[in-house]
Amino acid sequence: MLDPKQFEDLVQRLSSSMPKGLQMLHEDINRNVRASVESGLARLDLVTREEFDVQSAVLARSRAKIAALEAQVAALEQALAAGRPDSH
């Protein structure tokens, strides 16, 4: 999800961009902005950085295994073709 520091910065920027007349209500605005952003983020289908990194590693290992298996199949096909007389 969103880094807490980034989240704090976002809330601070949004609340500080309010017109000066509303600065008196800064605390209330800050609370409402935070609740709105948290609600919006909660509705998104997000994964944590850790989950993303784990899945990226799994994908990299899978790709490596597929490449090795493709090479093995190609070698077996070549050996099979070399062992058969050509039917042309």
C-alpha cells in the first residue's frame, strides 16, 4: 500500500492547498481528507511491495525454468531427429 510518509505528505499538501479562510478548520479538513484518501485506497485492489517482490521473484524463476525446459526439449528433438533416417 502507500508508504505512510508519502501518505502524510499527500494529506499535508491537499490540506495546505485549501483557501486561507478554511485554515481555521485545518484539523477537521485534515481528518476528512485522510478519511477520503484511505477510503479510496481501500477500494482499490492493491498489493504490498513485499507481495509484488515475491511474485516478481516467482515469475523470474518460472521464466528461467521454462527457458531451461525449452532448451532441453530442443536438444531431445535434435537427438531424436539425428537418430532417425530421413523419410524424404
